[in-house]
Amino acid sequence: MEVPVREFSVPATYTVPEDASCADAVARNAAEDPAYPLFRRLVGGSWTDVTAKEFADQVAKVAKGLIALGVNQGDRVALLSDTRYEWVLMDYAIWTAGGVTVPIYATSSADQVAWILEDSDAVGIVVETPANAATHKEVTDAAENLKKVLVLDEGAIDELVASGADVADDEVTNRVKALKSSDPATLIYTSGTTGRPKGVQLTHYNLLAEVKSILASSLSEYLNTNSRTLLFLPLAHVFARAISVACVETRMTVGHTSDIPNIVEHLGVFKPTVILAVPRIFEKVFNGARLKAHAAGKGKIFDKASDVAIEWSKSLDTGGAGLGLKVKHALFSKLVYSKLLAALGGECVAAVSGGAPLGARLGHFFRGAGLKVYEGYGLTETSAAITVNTPDHHRIGSVGRPLPGNKARIAEDGEVLLSGPVVFGGYWRNEQATQDSIIDGWFNTGDLGSLDDDGYLSITGRKKEIIVTAGGKNVSPSGLEDVLRSSAIVSQAMVVGDQKPFIGALLTLDPEALPGWKERNDKPADATVDDLKNDPDLIAEIDELVVQANKTVSAAEAIKKYRILSIDFTEATGELTPSMKLKRNVVAQKFADEIEALYKK
């Protein structure tokens, strides 16, 4: 039976002028509010301001340097660096010189860098460290069109400023004036969980439409001159990049760090009013607080507080909390929730989650604890978010409604199709991939989902990730994996079972949580994961977790067996993308023997 096609759209309440570009905001901010602290930089252990005027002056000087080095209107310049102030400075300088930024993840392999430089025809590359330059020297030497390699930690900014000292101001002004909104702004290579990265060409129109559509929603109350955020996601990822552009457009103070292991400490010092993160960060905040409570002998209190937060949040959608629940919630607000929010700086009023599914459990916990997490959905091809929950329209478990100007449609097979001003026009020099993905004006995402009567989109999985068991049962792995990862001891989970008699799972243990678990369970401190794989206490804990996961699915979709792997999945070892998504094909190849062992009689 065919499922009827569903569609939902929200009309645009904004326009993007033909002569507009992302570069315009730099001079506008400097003219309208020169002393505004547009950025805060961590210098010598303390956060120092960079004003709108200082930023504009620096951008102009660096842009002159790029022009002096031969960057012409429309030329591609690659940028390989972790998240830091200079990343954004270079991005805006490249635009101001009329160029196109090609972001590259700092963790990319030599093969990936070689492909991106070759495919994009980049004329220059800015890398962060001498080690980056050394790692990719063979690749950059071989890149045909590459004129220059600049190293941020070896004075690249000063070098560019010196090179451009004789370039006239008019030259820069004319480059910016020549830009049209239809011109390409960036070429982002999808990290992709399969195959060779494709270059997604986003125009200034796409990025400005993204910002304007967010500002046309009620999220605008969190994005203004009184707001602060600490950006720590990789700026090579479209989510962080779109936020970066939005903050400059709206004049909102931004700090940068790439020190993810200590992110909670940084948030405590920086005191953001808004946090923008991928779900893994929210999981780490929750699991970190839980571990701390258990280590201090207050585990039962925390777990009860967690249950109450979730129950209280759910009650908001069903008529509100009863008296008993209100009393418990008020008690735990003082004992637990206030401390959790204080750890994030104490001034955070909202958070936005994107890049991967958050899961209703975490969404309800944080809302119940006093921090609304607005989950959104988008892809590189949609300039980041195209649907998002907002203060006016918030439904936990969904990824929200389309932002103004955009449309979502569910095809007959359940695939999510998207259309609107934030949707890209095509892949760079890849006509076939463009024709395969944009059909009759709709971008075919490869994601599966549903739209409810109020226009809220829910993502249920990816077409390519659907597991079909030997019995013909279609299973979406993401829901099961979300529950398995809810335990502090579990780092990653991958559900398997394609063409197999039943569903199984591979699990990895969290190296940060393991020492505390061993201590609480009286295990030797030097016990390795291999030593503990068959430990009765660990098995009991994981078994209970599997029971909880299986409650969310039918018997045919339930996990029957699992295996604990000796190592964790990381981006460095190739099992995760830079946005922490599983590369299922890599895991399946690497751990083929472990998967087979699940099905041995």
C-alpha cells in the first residue's frame, strides 16, 4: 500500500538582496557599533575582547594580503585548522578578497586533503600548525594550482598583513562590491560515512537565507547583542559555520576553543548565554554529572532527580505537573539541577543541538533541569538547519518545523525531501551526483522520517542504514543505539544484523567512565576492557541496558546478543566522522570477525 505524500511549508518573511554577501556584515558592524565586543579571545589564560572595528581592520588587512598573493575573484582558498579566532578571521578575509573558502577538517588524512585540493583547484591553503604543514607537505607540493601554503602558528596573519601593505583600500572595497548573493561563498566537502567526499557549493544567498530564516523564527530572542556563545565544534562542519556567520550578522559575542575534553570547564569560565553543540556533548555533560554524583555516594539522588526531570518535562506536554511532582521537582532544582546549570556557567538560557539525533530522553532531562535544548535538523546541502524547534514551536523528540521560507516533504517510501532558499544548487563539478539528489526541485536527503499534522519533522533513520534481517524485518538502528549510549559506561554502540537471523550489537566502553566504574565495583584499577568483558557485574549492567533498549522495539527488532569491543571508536582511528557519526561500513569491515562471532552457533 502506498503512503500518501505529506508536505509542510512555512512562508518566508525576509528577502536576500541580489547584491548582498556575507562579507558586508564586517563593515556594517564597524560602522554601526565599532566598540561592540564581536569576539573574545583566550590570550594567556584570560578572555580578551576583539571589537567590531578591530575585526574589520584585521579582515581588510588580511584580505589585502590574499589579493597581493594573487587570489582573484572566485578563487578557492583552503582552510585546515581547529576552531579558533583566526579561522573566522581568514574566512571573512577570503570573502572580502572575493574568494571562496574551502574548509578542511584538521584531522583529515593526506588522501582526503589531496582530493579536496585537486577537486577544488584551491590556489592557496592556510593550515594551523607546523605539524599540519609537515603532514601534508607531499600533498601540497603536488597540488597543481596551489600557489602558497600559510601556517597560522608561524605568523600567517602577520605575513599576509605585510604582503598586502601596498594594496589600495579601493581594491578591497571593489572586491566586496563585486560580490553577488548568487556567487559561491564556500565549498564544503561532506565528510560522508561512505565514498569519496563531494563538494557542496553554498552561495552567499544560501548562508544569508540560513541566518535570516533563523532570525525570522522565535530563536531570534537568543541571538542578539546581549548574547554570548562559545564555539567549540569544528568550523569545517556546516553547523558551526552557520552559527559563526549568524553571530557576525546579528552582532553576538563569540569565543572559540577546540579543547573538547575540558569543554565543561571552559563553559564555566566563559559563561555563555546560548550553547550550540552536537548530542555527544549533551551526553557528556549528563554522564559527567551522573558519574560525579555516583562517585560522591549521591548516585541514587541524581538518578531520582533525572527521572523527575524527565517526568516533569513530559508533563508540560500533557497539561502540566501535579502537586507531588512539583514538590519533587522544586527539591531537585535546589539539590541537583542548579549545580548542573552552574557548571555550564550559570547564565545559559538555551541550547541548540544538531549534527546527529539528540534523543527524547536527553531533551526531556535538560528541559526538566531548566535548560531548553532546541533540536534542529539539516545537512551540509541545506546550509545547516532547515527545520528546528523554537520557543514558539517546541516538540521534544522531533527536529522541529521548517524554518521560514522552507519546505519539507515525505516521499512515498518515507524519504525526507527538502526545498527552500537554504538548499544548495548542486555538487561542485559532479553533475551526476547533483541529478541523483535534486529531483524536480526537491533535495533527496537519504534520511527517513515523518511529518505530523502540525508540521513537526521526526527523523527515524537513514535509507542506507536500514537493516533487513534474514526474516525480512526492516530495523532502524538509531533508536536502539540511543538507549545503549545512555549509560555512562557505554561510549559507542552499533546495531548489526543485515541478512542475519537476529539483531545484535557491538559496544565500546567509555575510557573516561571506566576508572570510576572499576572503583565503585571493587575491580582492580589496572583491569583492562579485555579483563572485564566477561565480568558478571559489567554483564549485568549491560544486560539491563539491552532490556531497556528492547522495550522500545518489537520482538523481531530486539537485540538478542552483543559483544564488547576492546577499543573505543574515535575519529582518529577512522570509525567516526568529525561530527561523531558512526562510519558503519568502516566498523563493519574492521570488526567483521566480532560480528560473525555473534551469529556462530
